[in-house]
Amino acid sequence: MTDDIPTREPDQIDGVLLPEQQHEVYGHEAARATIMSRLQGGTLPNAVLMHGPQGIGKATLAFKLARDIFVATGDENAHRVDEQVMAGSHPNLFVLRRQPKDGKGFYTVIRVDDIRQLVEDLRKTRGRAGHRVAIIDSIDDCNASSANALLKILEEPPAETIFLLVSHRPGSLLPTIKSRCHSLAMRPLADADVRAVLERSPGAEHAQLEAAVGLAHGRPRKGFEAMLVSGDGTLAALRGWLAGPERFPSGAHLALADAIAAGSDTAEAAFARELIVEWLANEAKSAALQGPAGRIRLASATELWDKAQALFDETDTLNLDMRQTLTVIFDAIKRHLSETLPLSEPS
């Protein structure tokens, strides 16, 4: 990590500011306005479940809301509050993430002991005038024991304390936890907002930036990851192949499968998989828009989608050979196109 960015998250991206260090929040205007309206009206909920796809800025908004709450209810100005939140030293702010181990790395879950420590800290006399804010980033990391421990304090929350729960997978949470929270659904950002976030990365070239925006699909985190991936390697080759598989020799997709599988645990491989899934979705959508004329193409595209998803899931679950999986999917794509695309008209 760079010297000015402390290690506080298990999945930090090198050189990218932490959510608490972000001065600006791009997008999510409606979500912020909802909470600010409740704050100004004196009806601030005890707990807010901020849910949506991973990497869209939910935690960044949570820290911004914490700043807003401290300024509105406390006795310090915005500049002073901002300094303390960035440093992780505001006495009324409690942040719970997966904790670092004594040795190297982080725990895989938020443990019940972590929740108990939070509860103990919240029972102490507050360190500053105004509301307290507890950010759980993310509640998805709680195991069964810690989730039940958290539920107890949500059922009997301390006075003038608001819990901001960040979730990427709200469907997996305890229904009793969700019932105790004000639900705040958040969506991926517009490309312009993603671009504004990524532009703060020093040294980014225009072409690299635009490629990252295209890969991000409204998720700034994905954009930052994309900027770490070379734009003229495997991903570019895959885009070219997907643009017209029928134009390539029969062995081209085998080389692609080799290249992607060789880095199966890298960001580049993850983006390659997203590009394939995106192509499958777009193919089904295009077929559906054809109406009755596209019925056969749609049926084939739907079958292809189901097959690819099943293969990816099986490969992940059983740790199978990704090269073989990709080869089968690429073969299926070529077969689908050869059977459903109309023959070219003679020139």
C-alpha cells in the first residue's frame, strides 16, 4: 500500500483511497437525500440497510452520511469532522470490518467477538456531542453467530445511534435483521459518474480510462481494477473474437482459452468472464427483439446462456479446469452462430 493509505480492508486496491478518505460522492443523490430528509425531520432510523451491487460506492456514501450526521448533531464544523473521519479517529464513529489477524492477512468473517466489542464500545459514554454512527462494511461478512449478536443490538439500539449496514447480497441476510432496517436500494452509477471517480487516479491515460469505464458497468471499484489490467492483451483479443467468432480460424478460441485460464485468479480473467457473460446476455436480448423471426435464435441463445452458467458454476464449485470450460463455451458460441445466423448474400 502507498504510505498515505493505511491497510484497513482485506480487499483494498493499491493506491486507491479508502471509502472514509473520499471527499466526494458521485451519484446516489436520491439515497443521500432520503437520509438527509429523515435527519432534518428528526425521524432518522436506527438502522439503514444500504444494499446494491458490490463496488458502486455504498461504503463511500455511508461515510459521507456519517459526516453529515456528525455536523448536523454535533458541535464541530465540517472540516474538523472530515479530518477525523478520514483518520479513523472520530470518537462517535464505529467501523466494523473483517479484522486483521495477528500475523498476515485478515479473518474470513466478522466474528461474534467483533460484534461483542462493538456493543461494549457503544455502551460507554460517548466521546463527543451528537449522534453516534456504526458502519458495518459489510454485513455479508457476518457468520451466523455474529449476525445474531448484531440482531440483538438492532432490537434494542442505544439512544441517538444509527447503524449503517452495507450489503452486496441482501437476500442472504436474516429476515429479522432486514425487518429492523430502513432499506436503501442503491444502483450502479452512470458512466459519467464512474469516469469522474476514475479520473482522480493519477496518470490515467484517456484511452485507458475509457476502456475502464466500459468494463466497470457502473461500478467504480471494477473500473479501478480494470485500470490495473493491460488494455492490449487477452481482453482485447477476446473482444475481437466475440465481435465475430465466425471470422476467426477454428483454433483461435483455443489460444484464447489457454491465455484466460493461465491467469484464472487474476483481475484480467474475471473481466474476461464478465465479457463472455455480457455477450451471451446481449445475444439473447438481440434475438428477443427480433420477435417471431428470432424464435429459433432466442431458443438457442437461451440454451447457450444456461449451459455457460452451469459450466461456470460447476467449475467454481468443483475447481475444474477453466481452460476446458472456456473451450466448451467458445465451441458452443461458434455452433450457435453457425446454426442461427443467416447466410451472407452473394456479392
